[in-house]
Amino acid sequence: MLTSLFFIARIAFGWGMAVLIILVTLTEVIFRVGHVNGIEILPLGAGFFAMIGAFSHIRRVRLITMDVNAATLSNRQRRQIEIPLDANAAFALIEAAIKELPGAERVESAADSLQLRAKIKRIHPYHNDFLSETKLFQWLESGNNQILATVSPGSETCSVTLICEPDRAAWTDWFLVDNGTNLENAEALGRAISRRIADSRKQEKASAQQTVTEKELTVAKLNLLHAQVEPHFLYNTLASAQLLTRSDPASADVMLGNLITYLRHSLPKTEDAPSTIGAELERAKAYLDIMKIRMGSRLNFQIEVPEYLKPVLFPTMMMQTLVENAIKHGLEPKTGGGTIWILARAHENNVAVTIADDGRGFSAEGAGTGIGLRNVRERLRLAYGNNANFHIVANFPSGVAATITVPTSFLQGEQNA
């Protein structure tokens, strides 16, 4: 309160004394007319109107900061801001922030000296006010504003000095007010700098997350390449085909044909093209036909996949991984073998592919290391985020049922039935 009263009194006293000195000089020194009756009212009137302008300035400052003190009431605002960037990046940030200020007309920058000066057109906050339209208080205001920014480099951070002031001499502050426009510019620059630093940190965080995701995806792809052609399966199949060429050449021919089909779909491709349910099903069927020849009556399989779902995009090798797990951990350890089912069903905008068996189930004897299933979950997360699901449950009366649910999408040119 005392600060506001002192500010108003200072402005009124300044104008009153200035008008009084001018009048005395004119009447007694220049024109030598002596004392003029009623002349005292002119300094009082000037002081009164100056008080009104000062009061308007105080109210404007209170609206901007809710804190009226000598610093906020000043026409000239200084800010010292620490920026966690190198000097060049900080200079570019400050320049961009100043150019976005309302009324920014001319920005002069010197990158070598890390200095920047800008002229800001003063926008009257009460342009439609009656008193402003009549220009009654125009004599209490003057000119435009300016901003001087200086960047001081540091080891890890740099310091920025911002000066927001009227474009006029400092002694005029005894008579003129800026209606809080320089305070408003200083506050706006502070917010703009904070926002830009936050955006920069957000971009860095997103870039780091993208790098981590790409690294995880690369690792998952490497795991996929290791899993695509299992050496033991390849050796065992070739050994079985060699034996069959002596005892059952027809079966050996069928086995080699299935192996060729399997390898054609399993070897790495030159480009990371998406696979489909149909292509993955063809690979899985070739694998099952090979295992059928090797296991004989101990292996049966049933496939129920509608034709219209075969063009649906599906992650590479995931169906194959689940089929291999079903045989290796479910049916091979079981004395009488069993059956594998491959089912696909569409539901709204998703398609669910289930590989089920009636093998050993989740018993300790049938459990594996879980690497294949972890690989499936990780690849689904990287490829689809939260839009895909993987569930594995016990089958009835025995065995395991694993289901992968992905969004329904087609290769370009394919039509959804």
C-alpha cells in the first residue's frame, strides 16, 4: 500500500513541479508579466491527471502479477534466467521467443557476441477506453518498448539477461508510465522460455525412448532370426529324409517338399515386409507335415482358418513359434502324442489366432524355458503397443491353448470380406 502511494505521489509531484517551473519561467523570466492569478491551478491539475495515470498503471500491474512492489511497478524490468543449454542453442531459443511476442517489429541479433535487441510496438491495453480515445492521457505515455537480451556461456548451462524497457531515456520514468507493458513482456518471455525448454526436454526424452525402442526391436529381430531355422529341426529332418529314401522314397519326397516350403517361408527376407495369416499358416502346415512323417500316428492336426482371414496381416514366425512349443513341450513328451488345432476367428476390428494342443500342459515335465513366449510378447508390444494381446491358458481336458489377437489390417489392394 505504501509503495503504491509513494509511486502515485512521485508521479504527481514530478508533473506538478515540472509544470510549475515551466510556468514560472514563462511568466516571470521570459515574458516578465509577474504573478498571474489562478496559475497555481495548472500544476495541481497536471498532478491530478498524473495521479490518475499512475493509478491506472498500478491496477494494470496488479492484474499481471498480483504483487505490487517497487520492482513490478518499474517501467524497466530485468530478468536473469538460467537455461540448461549451450550458448548457441540458448541464443536461438531466445531469438525465437522474442519474435513471437505480440508487436515485435524489428529484431537485430549478433550471434558472435550473443546479443539481441528488439523493438516492440506498444499495444495500449485499454484501446477502446473513452479516455484513451480522447487522447486525454496520451501525454502520460510515450513511444514503444525495447528488449535487450545477452547470453553468458557456461560449462553446462548458460545465463540469459533480459532487459525490457521503454524506448526512451531513463529520466522520463519520473513522469511517464508504460501501463505494465514491459512487465507483461518480461513475464511472457519467461513463460515462452520455460515452455520451449520443456518442449526440448520432451523431444529429447521421446528421441531417447525411440532409440531404446529401436534397440529392443533390433534385439527382437535378432532373436527371431535365431528362431527362424532351428538347427536341430533341420538336421533331424534331413536325417529322417535320408533314411526314408532307402525304405520309403515317396515319403522322403513329401518330406523334402515340405522342408523346401518351410525354408522358403523361414529364411530372412531382403526387406521387412509384413506377413499374413495365410503365409504363416502355409509355413506351419509344412512344419506339421514334416513332423507328421517323423511322429507318425502320434501327431494329428486340424486347421480351421476361413479363407477371408488369410490375407490379414500377421507377425512373422509367431504362429510357428507356438506350433513348435506345442509339439516340443506338449505332444512329444506325451506317450501317445496328441492333436494340434490352429483356429482363426474375426471379432469386430480384431482377429484372434489360437494354437491349442492336448499334450502335457503346464506340468513340470512339459515346461520349457519360456524364451519363445517372452519373444512373442515382446514383439507384439513393439509392433502393436496396447492394440494386441497374447493369452495362454490351460486347455480342457489337457494341454495348452495360446491365442494372439491383433488388429485386422490387410495388404494394400486386399479387400476385407
